Amino acid sequence: MAGESRTRMIEGASRLLATKGLQETSFSEVLKLTGAPRGSIYHHFPEGKEQLVAAAVDHAGRIATELIELSAGEPAVVVASRFLEAWRQVLVRSNFHAGCSVLAVTVATESPELLDHAAAVFRNWRRRLGELLEQGGMPADDAQSFAALLVAGAEGAVVLSRAEQSIEPFELVSGRLLDLAG
Amino acid sequence: MAGESRTRMIEGASRLLATKGLQETSFSEVLKLTGAPRGSIYHHFPEGKEQLVAAAVDHAGRIATELIELSAGEPAVVVASRFLEAWRQVLVRSNFHAGCSVLAVTVATESPELLDHAAAVFRNWRRRLGELLEQGGMPADDAQSFAALLVAGAEGAVVLSRAEQSIEPFELVSGRLLDLAG
DNA sequence: GTCTATACGAAGATAGAC
DNA sequence: GTCTATCTTCGTATAGAC
């Protein structure tokens, strides 16, 4: 298949973004991690690094969106709980070295194109979570703002736990959010 | 005074971290922004960039801590409101180009030393906010976890608003947090 | 689709004069 | 305390062969 190493590079870039940040996600690092051939970088991404990073952001967004979709039809508290649990896994499995690649790009770029990709991802998460929360029994007026709080709180808590190298802040935040959802 | 250009470099680095991220905060950028003399970099920071960044993180932490302290003795909802308002100002005044320098460092470094500085800042904010919230009437059991939610929610909301170049997500999050504090 | 070779700039860091 | 000059490494990107 044509998109073989292309896909690997996107996934690898997304992992690197989540752990090392935007600038440390260099082509050399991506190639080292994925084993993809050096010669194919500009074949697959003629516009260079921005194009690769944009694809990685989109990819990370899609993965999380699919995960959110899994809780369709569940009560609101389950929707929130599954979303938070996914982030908890990112922290624990990486021993607090990994976070969110979309956030990493947002705070390290001034490129309007990359910000647009990140914005689309965040908006999509908020929108879909809001819909599922409402379907799960949350009043319509609350669902949208709680979805924003859920995304912001989870993202912020992941950062706190990475800095402190401890699950404690994440658990505190997570507990309060679940109280609100229940 | 000996610490003249040293102080300017630290403040400049903190501003650059908040807008451009860790790797874009280069010595050249700091010098351009502050007008500090190139020759004095390694005089003031013999351990190089890590030392400058660590000082910038500490500085940003101290500024916010002083701001938190200003709401000592106020009701819990005022403590929360002032903290959120400060972050709103960062967003609006920078036209959504600036965020939190401590967060920017956290997600772009793997240096244990820098993570320690960031962790100390976040812990300090949580601790002091928790104390003031409790003194402001919040039940002791709630104050600590709400402080964590406040810091995480604010940090996350700043990122969402930067990505979307709009105050909307921040306002949604801020509104919910203030409901909880009141 | 993949390869090597290379151009070009910028980064952090060091040495030694003033 | 500050200067210039320089070293080394690494980043993105391009050219042209296979």
C-alpha cells in the first residue's frame, strides 16, 4: 500500500509531539522512531514539517473522536468517565512522560494553519461530547459548557500531572468533574 | 545595579515562553526583545539556557502567586474570580497569542530539573488557592480539589482559547468554575 | 518510492580581549 | 560586565540518481 510509511510517520510524529513537544519532533526523530526511509519525507509531505505536524494533529484528533464515539448512548457520567479514563491511561502508561499532542502544538506554534488544525480538533471534541452528554441526560443548557470544562480540565490536569510526575492532581480534577457529571 | 540586565532577560524569557514556546525562546530572541547585551548571557547564566528557563519559570510562578495573594481574606468566589480574570487578561491583551509559560515548558522539556521547577509552581498555586478558598468559606474537603480544578481548568481553557483564537471556550469554562465557587 | 549528498541557517556554547 | 569571533551540532530543505 502506498500510504504505508506515510501512516507510520504521522503516528510517530503524533507520539513525539505528545512527549517531546513541537520543536523536538524533528524529521530525524520521526525517522528513528518509525524506521521510515529518509528519502520519502518530501515525497509524502511536499510542504515539509508543517504538513506532517498538521496531519499528526488531525490524526490525534480522530483517534480521540473515535474513542468519544464509543460512549454514544451511555449516561452522561459514563461519557465523562470514559473520556477522563483515556487521559489517565496516557499519563500512567507513559509514566507521566506523555500528554496531548494537540495542546503541545498549540502552545509552540505561531502558524495560523497549525492553530486552525488544533482549533478544529478541540471544537470537535467539545461539540461531540456536548451532544453525547445531552443524549446521556444532561440538560441542554449545561451540556455545552460542561463539555468545555471537561476538555479544558482534562488537558490542564494532564499538564499538572506531567509536571508533578504524579497522578494526584489528575485524580483531584477528575473526581470533581465526575461529581458534576453525575 | 548588578541584576539589571539579568532581570530583563528573565522577564523577556518568560514572555517569550508564554507566546512562542520553549524552543523558540532562543538567546537571540531574548536579546532582541530585551536589548540585553549578548556578552552577558553566560555571565549571568553560566549553566546556559536551562538556567535561564528555570529562572523564567520561577519568575512566572512568583508573579501569579503575588496576584493570588491579593485576594486573601475575600470570599471563595472572589478568589476564584480574580484568578480567572488574570488569565482572561493574558488572552485578551495578547489577542490570543499568549498563554502560560510554565505550561509551555512542561510540555516541551524532558529535563527533570525544569519539570521540578514547573511542578513547584503548580503545587504552590494549588496549595495557596486551596488555603484562600477555605478561608473564604469553602468547606475544607472541597477547597483542595476545587483549587486543582481551578488551575487545571484555567490552564486548559487558555489553551483552547489560544487555538480557537476566541474567548468563547474560556468563558464557558470560567462560568462553570465560578458557579462551583459561589 | 527511496537513495545520497549537500546547501543553508540557527541553535547553544566557549575562548579570550577589553 | 560586556565584546567579538568561532566551534559544533542539528534543524529544514533541495537536487538529482536509482
